[in-house]
Amino acid sequence: MKIPKALLIIPFYNESERIAIHDYTTAFQEYASTDFLLVNDGSTDTTASVLMAFQQAYANVSTLLLPENAGKAAAIRTAVLNAPTDQYAYIGYLDADLATPIMELIKMLAFAGENPEYHFIMGSRIKKMGSQIVRYQYRHYFGRVFATIVSNFILKTPIYDTQCGAKIIEQQLAVQLFEQPFLTRWLFDVELLLRYKKGNKNFTNQVYEYSLNTWIEKGASKITLKDLFGFPFQLLKIYQKYD
């Protein structure tokens, strides 16, 4: 399959004990035509050393070391705004635990190259025959409630899964969408979609939900109970800004 030139951004925070070294090194070798930007988001463990070792070993890997923990949204935004993104057709991002395997992002890139009418491609965790979508039940049920609220009342668009960590965005659009800081640390995916939707009559024809074949929950989430209870207030703040 033909893969368009892309930069995949992966933010890390205190991941040194669970970085899947073999999976990463295999991907860096197998997808040598795709560039990876590994962002150390102010980790206090040895994550930075691991990422720098990757950079030294592979020509398609670079690192961005942030002095303090800024959160996933700010880490990815900083990467988008500081990387030489104009040399890429697409900018993507995924979670460091590889719940979405890098191969899935590569397939999303191939789909993007074959379907240029879609400028924003979202990985979607839809359980179906032939797929391997493994989530803790309580997270699945919470996610469905959250997604229904976002789809019906915030985006007012039939989107199944805004919170999957795998996204591919056309380069110029990515720079535009990440230009301004985000209101929240964890719900920036919703903000991205609202930014893109605002004033865009073709929004529903330019965004595509790509059904992942594999997504496997990896350990404990960094989202705390305090974060979860704060989500309704954060959604309200987002809604008031972009409505």
C-alpha cells in the first residue's frame, strides 16, 4: 500500500517502565518512510533517555523534550507548532501505550492517501466481527454515555468515538486547528472537531471515522476520578466557547 508522507506524534509522560521497546523498534524499521516525533512531556523518570536512544538509532525518529508536564493536549500542540510540518502531507498522533498499534495509523494514512476528500480521519473503536477491540467494561459504558452526549448535544453530528487516541489530519489543517491553546487537558479532541466544524459547511463530508481492526486497553488510565467528574463542566466550557 502507498503511504503518504506523514509525521506521527507520540506524547510520553513517565512511560519508561511500560514502553513497548520491541513494538516501537519494529515499527521504526518497518515504516522507515514515515517520520515519528516522540514528545517527552516533562517526565520525572527515565522516559527521556529511552526516547533519545530511539532518536540516535533511527533516522526517522526525532524527539521533543518539554521541561514540565503540560498535558497531552499541550504536548501535541507544541509538537505540531514546532515541527517542520510543511514537508508532510499529514500529521497524526497516537497514545504512547500503543493501545492503537502503529500499523493501524499506517493503514489510516493509506486510506487518507486514497481518499483525499477526507481531511480529518479519526480512529474509531467499534466492536464488530473480525476486529479485536478490547476495553474494560466500565470504560466502554462510560465512553458510550460520553460519546452520546458529545455527538447529540455538543457536536450535533453523528460521531461514534471522539476520544480514541488515533487521529490523522491534513497538514495545513492541523497547523490551523492547533494554533490556539486548548481549554482542557483531556477533551481537546472535541475542541479540534468543534474548531473544524465552526463555519465549515462541508464538515461532515471531510471528516471520516476509520473503524480500527485492533485496539487493546493497556493498563491504568492517567485520567483520574477528579478528571472524570470534571468532564461535564469542561464540556460546558467548550460548548459555550464554540457554539
